[in-house]
Amino acid sequence: MKKTISKKAESHARHASERRPRRVRLPGFITEEEVGLGDLVKRVTSAAGIKPCGGCQQRAAALNRWLVFTGSRSR
């Protein structure tokens, strides 16, 4: 039974890494350049004066893989 669970978890992790990020279109707010959720969080926390910690780059990369904001419909 443990092998079945670990194979399912392994398959899910592999499938999750192959998925493309969701794209949310925000015309008027985002320029032609795509902005990932992790980059957005990084900008907001820096503007608020919060210093980045050691895991911030990993968090930003994970959030960028999950959600991306775009300004144009073509992407």
C-alpha cells in the first residue's frame, strides 16, 4: 500500500511540475510584460519595508509557476 501512495504522490509531483501557470489577464494594470504572483508579492513586501528572508526566492519561484498576470490577450 505504501508503494501505491508514494507512486501517486510522485506522479502528482511530476505532473504538477509539467503544468503551465494560470494566466490572468489584467488589461490596463499590467504592461506587455508578464508579472508572476511571486514577483508581485516581492515588490509589495519590499515597498512596505519588509526585508527578504532566505526562503523568499523559493516562494517567489513557486508562486510564479502557479499564477502569472498578463496585460494582453495574445499570450
